[in-house]
Amino acid sequence: MPKAASTSLKTTLCLAHGLEAVPEGLWDLPISSEFCRFSRLWPAHMRELDSKTVQLLTCERKLARFHLIPSRHNQELLNDHKKVILLRSPIDVILSLRRSIKMGLRDTDLIDFRYHKGTEAGWLKRAENIGLLDDMNRFFDEWSKHDGNKLIIHYEDLISDSFDVIRQVEQYFGLDLSETTALRKDNFAKSYVHALKHKVLTHPMLQKLHFVKKIGL
């Protein structure tokens, strides 16, 4: 669940419908033994939920946004609750992190990528070598096939057709259709739009990814 994109969607919906945003951070919950490499990117979120926290996250007239790992425990607790799952391709997430750091949009220095060449191919190879890419692929796959109550949306659709995606989310949650036609612009799309504008999404793995997405596989 890409952080800034989901934050922008949450902010847009809260303002349009007078919803209260649930404070972020799950520091008091136990760290999961699953997805340990992916969890290093967002340690405040990648936790094992408990029933009390789930009750807080699913309160009526409140909206929560978290990077939640699709562990069996978390999926069982959230199974019957409505949730919007925002997914982005693992390869694109890794390259987006690289771009955001190079553009100064992300302050955090990722220790896993500190001591190696900063090319696209270098980042992807490093992510593969340390198991991060495997974690991200499993994260993507597990939420994609989750059997519970869910609406899946994709980052590319959220960026390219915000109006339609916002309508899908509003209908899913039973909210009145608002006049909102676009997301509130935070930093979520800057590096992505920059990449499209300057044609830096050049890695062949990305080209293959977008082809597969287009034909619906």
C-alpha cells in the first residue's frame, strides 16, 4: 500500500465526507515475524493486529490508513471488515523509492541500499539479493487473493483516473457520491509523474509489468 498515495486518498475522502482520520502508527503492537525485510521500510505499520486495534480501525465515521502485512492472523481479524487495498507493483515501488531519494522527496536513508551503485538495475538487483523483492511480491499476491470483504484498487489507476477510483471507494463504503474529481495533491505522485514526464521508467522489467497489467493477467 503506497504510503503517500493512500494518505492523499484518505485525506480526500475525510474532507469530502467529514470523516475523522485515525492516528497512524502501531508501535505498541508486536512486530511480525513475516515480511521482515519489507517491514524495515515502514516499521510503525508492519505489525500483528489485535482485536482492540481492529475495533479502533473499523469505527464508523472514521478512516484509517496503514501498511498492513497480509499475515494469516491479520487477514483473519480483518476478514469480515470492509477495507480498500491499494496495491502497486513491487518493482515500481522499489524504483519509486530510488527516485524519491534522488529527488530529495524522502529524507530517510535506506540502509539496505546505502552502499551500492544507485542505478535502477542496481536497486532491483539489491532488492532481489536481500529478499526484499520476494517479500514485496508475496505482500502483493497475498492481499490480491485475500478472500475477505475487500475492494482492490491499483496505484496506476488512482493516479491516471482519480475520479473513477474515488467513486468506486465511495460506493464500496456506502458514502454519498461527492463532487470530488481529483485527489488532494501531496507528494505521492511527484516522483511518478516526474518519471513519466522525463521517460525514466525505462527498466525492461517495468515494461513487461505494464504489458501484463494491460492484458489483465
